Amino acid sequence: MIETQPSSRFTVPKWVRWVLVTLGVLLIIFIGVLTWMYLHIEDSRTSQFAEASNFAESEGLLTDVKEVARYNGEFPVYIAFGENSDGVETYVFINLAEKEEMTSIPKEDMISESTAVANGAQCTGCEFIDVQLAYEENRPVWEVTYTDESSRYVFEYLDVENGEEVQRFAFRQTQS
């Protein structure tokens, strides 16, 4: 009697199964590595937020810290926002490496984000990207990021109190 392999729609050669299992394992490893990288990067970015918040409260700079951000300039500057002892909403700029307050400014003495955007991206063909608080030239500034009509990527720094331009960097794209 001649033995024949049973035929079925679900019979798959062994090499196909091994390829699928190998691809599945590689996919799981890839997803695991990406997840680990994301969590590690996010943790390193925000790891000192609590320390900055505690510093602002322990030094009596703020009584209630609502938000902490980080600006990477010449050195990392932590920007704590909250209420001071008088109940005034204030931004405090902190250098944690030196454990010192660089400056603080009440929110009411600052120009608004929307005013900074309007002052920064004054061209007609500009595409606004982002605005954030920064610390440049030894003072707090608004960093307005946009692309201008010449397709240059622009960082414009405006004084937070009066909106005057502190400095501007424009980078053009190179064509390969």
C-alpha cells in the first residue's frame, strides 16, 4: 500500500511555520526594545521635575507648584510655575546643578503666548510650530519656532516682559 500524505487546506510546510515563528519573536523583541527606549527617554527627561518642584517650595519661591518644564540651553533650566507666598502666579527659573534660583517673574508682568507668537512670526507665509518659555542671554524669553516664507526653520527668542527680539536663528534646508 502506498502511503500518501494527508492533504488539507491547513497543511503548511515546516519552513513556513519556522519563518512565521521567527518573525513573531523578532516583532515581540522589537516592540519590547522600543517600549523600553521610550520609557527610558521619558524618564530621563522628567526625572528631575520633582526635585525642581521641591527646590522651589523648600526655598520659599513658590507655595504651590502647578507645573514644571525643562529648557535645554547652555545648561538645563527648570521652569516651575505656581503661586508664590502672596498668591501671585509666578514662573521661577531654576538651575538645579548649582541649586540656585536664576530669576522669577510674575505671570502678570509677562506678555502672553499669543502675543509672543504674533510678535515672532510676523511674516505672511510663516507656518507656526511651537512656543515655549526659555532662558537665553541670562534672562527669561519666549522661544517661538516657525518656518518662514523661505522655508527656513526659525528659532526666535523674545523678551517675556516687553516682546523685543533677543536673538534669532534661521536654518535653511540643504538639498542633496
